[in-house]
Amino acid sequence: MGNCFGSEILDTNPSTKSNTSTRPSTPDTSKNYSSGVGFSTDSSTGRSRFSVAASEDSCLNGEILPTPNLKTYSFSDLKAATRNFKSDTVLGVGGFGTVFKGWVDEKTLTPTKVGTGMVVAIKKLNSESMQGFEEWQAEVNFLGRLSHPNLVKLLGYCWEDKELLLVYEFMPKGSLENHLFRRSTAIEPLSWKLRLKIAIGAARGLAFLHSSEKQIIYRDFKASNILLDGSYHAKLSDFGLAKVGPSAGNSHVTTRIMGTYGYAAPEYIATGHLYVKSDVYGFGVVLLELLTGLRALDTKRPGGQHNLVDWMKPMLSNKRKLKSIMDARMEGQYSSKAATLTAQLTIKCLEGEPKKRPSMKEVVEVLEQVESIKEKSKPSKSKTESSSHRYKQSPRSYPSPRGASNHGSGAGSGR
């Protein structure tokens, strides 16, 4: 299980009014969309703090809006959309809020009768928590302006009195974490082909964030924050910890340590120095989870095996050992070449020094190369290894790293 750590004050201060942050105490629902909520700009120029860098790379395929373009909701709107937040509409519960299933009109995004229109995920944050407000604001600042096929869509928000809510597109397949680790007859094991598809989608999402002129550091890349639509297209969710990257001439930003143990890069944990390539390390951890079917951190494993990277990384460069640590549920579905290339990429992503890690654009290119390799034509005849996989984890269900369960939520962990 991953563990959360740290606390941090974001760039904007909710307790003071300034030219760069505004609070609509009661959103005007006569206006369908907001042009800026808690949005930070460069105070000297008035320009947005990040913009898309010129690029023709197809993997970027997205845009960054000058200001958030979101629908504003009243609290009564969202009460109606969720049947007064009834318990049977709960999708997930976390330390900083609860995610509910709701319904809105597909064109206007206005609340509709339960069971009609478009399903959405509504995150109701804990208004008593300062971190809850900060994460609400970060979601609006970042996800409210970002548009990409591999990022979950934030559709709207509510800020009324003490109520803080966010409305997202609904992701029916839930999180990657559920599919990898939750043992249930209702969840089929992910095939090699699907795991690769998910990895490529998530990599494209990160590559897009890193491509902006002011690079965006996601900071909390993990399996529970990768959500899947009905076709298993991966989308990054939960931008509560996202951070604008270093200014020109600097290699990193220094910040209080936040994130999830097991996924956070070593240089960040040790020094508080956050690099763009700190995200690449987290991606490497998830790649390792996809290869092995094991959690990044699990204290229920025997001593010396709690941390997946420390335990498994030395085996990735050995072809014989690599075969033994691959998730047995994928047996016979991949070629040796594909597994080896993916393992080599994982090793590079997990390099101790940020500068030695590949860029996410390079990661996408390698994964697309792996995807082009034909799958193993015939499944292995031997089922012995499959039934007694040496590193197979217990079939029990573990809680989400940040204390939430994801069941088709478009709102990440619910925190």
C-alpha cells in the first residue's frame, strides 16, 4: 500500500484576496461557464503561468486554455444530481472527500433526473480541511485548463459557502489499481495487450503535461490515479498535487514533500527537490506494477520485499529472472523481446539520478515500439508456473494508497 505524506501550501492563498485569485462565494448559475476561479497568473505580465510549447508531436495532441472554462453549479444543483448525496450513489471515499455518481444533461451539463442524461462523478471535498481547499483549487487551476485525450475532463465546480465540489466525466472501468490488485470475479485480469495500451495512454498524458512551456509536474503518478474509460483508454486524474515546473535556467523546484510512498522519486523524498523527471520515476514504478502484478509498497509481504522497486529492480536485467517475476496472469501473451524491452525501459525510468531518466516523449516512443511487436503466437503449455507463481501476492483486497476506493470514478482517489 502507498502511504501519503507531507503538507504544502499552494501558490495562491485562499485567505487573502488578490489580483490573481478570486472566490465566487455563491456561483452565478445564470452564467454557464466560469472564466477563472482561483487562477494564478504571472503577476508581472498578467500572462498564464504555463502555455503549450510549439510542437507537432502527435502524442501531445491537446491544448491549454488561457483560463479555466468550467460550468458553475450551485450546491442545490449537485444535491439534485446525486439525490441529495444518497449513500447508494457513493463511488469512493477518501481522507479529503467523497465521490458520488450523478447525472447531467449531455449538452448543457445541467442536472437531470437520476438515471437520465450523462453520468458524471462528483467529488465533494472536506471543507474543514485546508488541504481539501488547496487541492480543490489546484484541480480548477490545472485540470480546468488542460484538454487532452489522456486527462480526465473536469466539467465544472461548486464553491458555495463552505461547500467545495468538482464535477468530472465518469470513467466506467474505474482505476488501474482496481484491475491490477483487487481480486474479484467481477474484474477480469488485464491482458498484456491491455496493460500496454494503458501504459501508453498514461505516458502520453504525462508527455503532454511536460511539453508545456512552463512544464507541469504531476507529482502523484500512481495506479490509483490512472482511470479507465469503457474501452480501457487511460486518463490521468487527481491534479491536487500538480506543480508548475522550474523557471528558466533552473533544474528543479523546491517544495515540501508530498505524494505517495513507493511511487515518489528518491531525490524528492531526500531533498524536496522536484524535477520534471521525478514524474518519470513514478511512471517506472507503475510499469513495474504492470509487469509483476504486485503493489509498489506492501508491508504484508515478507521482509526485504515490502518495496517493489528495491526487491524487483535487480531482476529486470536478467532474462531468466525476468520471466519468473512477470505476472502469471499474462503467461503466454507476450514475446520475450517485448518483455525485455519493457523491462529495460523500466530500469531507465527508475534511475537514481533524474538526468539519466528518459523524457516521457522517449518513453512513449519505446512503448509504441513494444506495442508493434507481435504477441506470442501460442500460449505456454505448462500451467505449473501459472498456478504457483513464486511472487504472486495474496488474493485479499487492499485499500487504495490514499485511503479511497475507486469504482468508476472520474475524480481520482476521492482523497
